Amino acid sequence: MKINLSRLLQDIERYGKYGKNEHGGVTRPSFSYEDHQVRQLFIEELKEMGLEITIDGAANIWGKYKGTGKKKGSIVIGSHLDSVPNGGEYDGPLGVLMAKEIIKTLKEHSIPLDHDIEIVSFTAEESNDFNVSTFGSRCFVGKLTTGMLEDVRDSKGALLSEELKKVGGGLEKFPEMKEMHKDKKAFIELHIEQGQRLETANISMAVINSVVGTYRSFVSVKGDPNHSGTTMMVNRRDALTAASEMILEVEQYCKSKGDIVGTIGRLNVSPNAANIIPGQVDFIVEIRAGSEGIIQEAIASIQDVWNEISSRRQVKVSQEVFLDQKPVHLDRDLVAVLENTAMKMKEPCLTLPSMAVHDAAHMASVTKSVMVFVKSIGGKSHCPEEFSEPEDIEKVGNLILQGIIQMDRTLSEKEISV
């Protein structure tokens, strides 16, 4: 028994037309017109498959394929259908459409499963105009509450609470999501890798056993703005040259370790004029790694060097941490099931941490969760060139299909959500 690859590829191409722009990319942020179109298409197709449809408070779309009822609860497969501006056809939709394909395959082959199988499309996984990402999964597990969301607006002043109602959600429905937790026995999310580890190893897929922790801090470097012609080099307190050294230290440290990444993703220079020595530089530093210890060691080491730079260049450095997200370890049992399934299928498979945060990281707080990555060509993501080879997609789909059958057998009715 195998998935129908041609049918899946047709789905990917068809869904990719919603929000397709003149640059060949897909622009489909949550709550946009294109997002509304795709939601309606998806719901209609789930109904045609005979699935029970539920739209929760966060407007996440759930479709249930009933099992024999011998075991309570659902094994859930899914991801998201929204996209970044000028993104690709695979990031998110591949996981949702693969879930749809797997359920179709199970139905066509009349495979009796003891658990229900559910497909989910989470709302607003990507960043959007409301400045909330992984919105649907965070709301579902209770990390975002009605009190935190009732006054959230986009750049045009539209209330998030009103946009939710337009797509079947609503803050008044949030309490129902907590009741839904007890039915979720396992969650599996397929995603493109968004990196080159699989391509470098020439392997189609990886089972993901953890999601990295992420540390972000606002950093302000204050020097002395002065005339660029009359202030001699020895008398300068240049905030930009000091910040440049600091930024390079982040790069050099992370390169020397290999199991950590560091990024300076935003930089503001003041007064930003050609004839004035920069008096202040503000930037954001981000550190990601699979271990909290590795992150803290990096911060301490980088901070020591920054202190030396500050003293030597006579600038003041201040920081404000605004994100300290701990690494998430995914379920060992589900990881083992997928690893063993790949072995039985004689398919090479790596076990890796995810270097980006996905919905599975949040779902892990209410149920057993695991992820599977498929090889990304060139490591491309969030761009029109995003692509995974059909043969790699087929291998991953069959891994999840066979893995779900095994999970259905091994998950006990006595097991509870973590």
C-alpha cells in the first residue's frame, strides 16, 4: 500500500494557485482573501471525503476519519496552509495535503484503524500583519489566551477577534479547545527541512526528535555622535564599529561550535548620516541550539567578549531579553516508531533536531508529538524556489502512512496526553 503521488502533486499545484503572484511565489497570509478561499476549498474537500469537520476557536480546521472505536482518541496529522509573502508551495501545505492523501489511501484500501485519524490545518503558523505566528497551535494548547488577544489589531486597525469570526472561529469558543485535548493521542507533522542537512547527506528524510530553543535580545550600543571630519580616529567613540565587532563575535563563536546558530537580523544606526560618527546602534541578536546548556554557554562567552569591546572602545552596551524559548523534546516513542518503520522499509533516515519552530513544538505540551522532514533542494524556503523532489515526497509519505498504522497498534488506550 502506497500513497498516490500523482494525486498529491496535483493537490500541491492546485492549492499553490491561491495567492500566486507575478513573481511565481505564493502570498497567502492568514485572514487574507486568498486564505479565505483556500479554507473554503479545504473544508469542502474534507466534506467530500466524508470527514467530520470541526472549526475551533482559533479557526483551526479539523477533519476526522472514524476508526473502529476499539481505542479512544485520535492520531492527528497536519500542518498549515498559510504562507509568507512571496513564499513557496510546500512550506505548510505539503504537511496538510499529505495528511489528506494518507487518509484517502487508508479509505481506498479499507484499512481498519482502532483510533480515529484526524487532519488539522492550523491558523496563522507564519508571521502576519497581526504579529502572531504559530497562532493556531499556541491558542489550541492554551499558550495564547482570550485576554491576550481581545485587543490585538493589524496595521489597518482590524481586530483579530473579528477576523476569527469570519472564518468560523471566535474568542468565545476558546474554552472548547481545552476539552479537545483529551482526544488527541498523537500528533505528526510533515514539513520541508528548510535547510541542507538532508541534501548534504543525500538522504530523503529525517525523523525530528527535538525543536531548538531560541534566545533573542534587543542590544543597544551607545557611543558619542560627533563630526566625521574634525574628530580624529583616536578620539572617537564609534557605536557602529563597536557593534560591528560585537556582531562578528557572534558569527565567529557559532562557527567554532557547529551545533549552534547565531543571527543579527535587524540593525538600526543613529543618526545615520554620512558626516556624523554613529552615536547609537540598536540590533537584535538571536541564538538557536538544541540544548539550553549550549545556549547559555554561548551567551556567557559572547557577553565576555562584548564587555571587553565595550571597555576598549568606550561605549555603553545594554540588553533586554524578549524571547527565551526552551528547547522542546519530541516524543521518544513516536520517534522510535518512525525510525523502526524506515528501517523496515529499508529507507535511509536521519534523526535530527529542527532548527525552526513549528506547530509540533507547541502540540508537544498536550500530546505525544513528532515531526518528519523531507529534503529541501538547495535548502530553499520562504521563496518561490522552494522545492522537494517527488520521489523524496513519496518516500516520506509512505513512511508516515506505515508509521501511523504502527502507532495505531502500539498506542494504548491507557496512555494519556503528556
